[in-house]
Amino acid sequence: MMTAARALALDWHKLDKMIRPAACRSGCWRCVYGCPYGAKWTARDFIDDACRDGATLADQARVLRVLVENGRTTGVEAQIGGAVRTIAASIVVLAAGGLGSPRILHASGLGLRRVPFFSDPVVAVMGSVDDIDGGAEVPMTAGLSLHDEGIALADLTLPQPMYAAFATQVGRVDRLFAHRRTLSMMVKIRDEIGGSVGPRWADKTLQASDRRKLAHGVGMAKAVLREAGAHHIFKSWHFAAHPGGSVRIGDGVDADLQTPTPGLFVCDASVIPEPWGLPPTLTLLCLGKRLGSWLAA
């Protein structure tokens, strides 16, 4: 795929990965589902550190709302083990994601019923190549980013069930058994903030500019796949990669990630103030460490 892209004068290059190479078992295909060998870095490392320092982790807990008295945060109400519990705290940091955090704020009477957001739409473009036998590689190892245009492309090896779901979704049942001979490519765009996140729904109709970006990216992906010898090329419907921008810095939170309610902070992709179109992990790690240092001080 890299050879084909470079033959078309595209700046295709290796991408940085949050992977521990020594622990990676090449060909296990579980990357997309979560690495069972600990090769893929996750925030669980930070949770382990926090627990060693005295934090209490309540897994399988569902926060229902933030509690407020006299205009200040006093804790949260959460469902844990089938029972609703009240957890007292003078500082609460919501990190429920671009969809979850605004919903909790609304349920707490602290946010709007509907808020706009971005979703970083992704389309998978796939084509069959007769002389390959793959389908179990680490995904998104190389690609390109046209940041000014808001378009990113990368290889996207899919597990067989996910590939079959995409093929069925668009009626390409003729390709169901071509998984091991298929090259897949991710096309991701930086979409405009719009649509709405509601208490139980999220609606994001792409704007005309978003559709133009996707069409341009899909055209590039098809050209690369054809150059690589692919045939029977098709694409999936778009889906959301990184929902965010729903509790934006400068709108829902201030520069220190605090909401208008003293003691209540938000620290996740929902605070990103502008359309993104990039992997958010490093940025969110930095925001979390910055907020932690600020709170500790």
C-alpha cells in the first residue's frame, strides 16, 4: 500500500503507535478489540498507579448525576452493583467522553438538553488483491495526513467479523469470503461541529463540506488501491471515530477545564474546542496530567 501511494506522489509514511513492540505477537489480529498481551498502551497504566497511591476504583459503575449544594459540587450519584449510591466529593472530574459527559451534565441540571459536537467521520475503503494472504496485521501503521484539507488516510486491517459486517452493511455479500485477500484503507475527515447530543441520542448529519472531504478522501483511497492491484473496490458507510467538542473550552469549561459549577471539571474529548480530525490520545493525556497538576497545586 505504501509503494502504491508513493507511486502516486502521496507522502505515505509510518505512523507513531502507542505499542510496546516487545510484547506484540504479530498476526494475532486482536488489535481492534483490545490487545490481550499488554502490547497496546492503555490508560489502565495510570489507573494502576492511582490505585497504588490510594485511589479506590469502582468498576462497572454508572454515574447518574453530579450532586450540587449551594451552587457547589458535593459528589455524584452512581449505580454500583445494582444499587444507587451517593459518593461525597468536593472535586468531581467528569471523563465520560464526548457523548457521555454532556449527558451527565444535562441529567444534573447543569447543561443543555442538546449540544453540538464533532465526530471525526471515518469510511473504510476495501479492495481485493489476488496474491496476498493477510488480514491479521497491526492496523494504521502507515498513512498520510492532509491537515490543511482535514483529510487523513491510513491502512486499516480489519478483523474478519468486522470486515464481514462492513461488506454486509453495503450489500457486498459477494466479498464476504475475500477477507484474507483484501486491502482496507481508512479515510477520516475533520468535520464541522454540528448535530446534537441529547439525553438518549446523538444525531450528526454531515454538512456539504464534510461530504466533499469524504468524497475526495475516498477517491484518493480508491486510486491507491487500484495502483496496488486491487479490484472489486467498495466502501462502508461512515461512522464516528472520536466524538468530542460537546463541552468546549471557552464555552462549557474554562482554560482550567472547570465548569461554571465550582469543584466540577470535565477532562475528555468533549472539551476540545474546535473540529479535530486527529487521534486525540496524546492531547487527552496532556490535558489530564495538566489538570492533575493544577488540582494538586
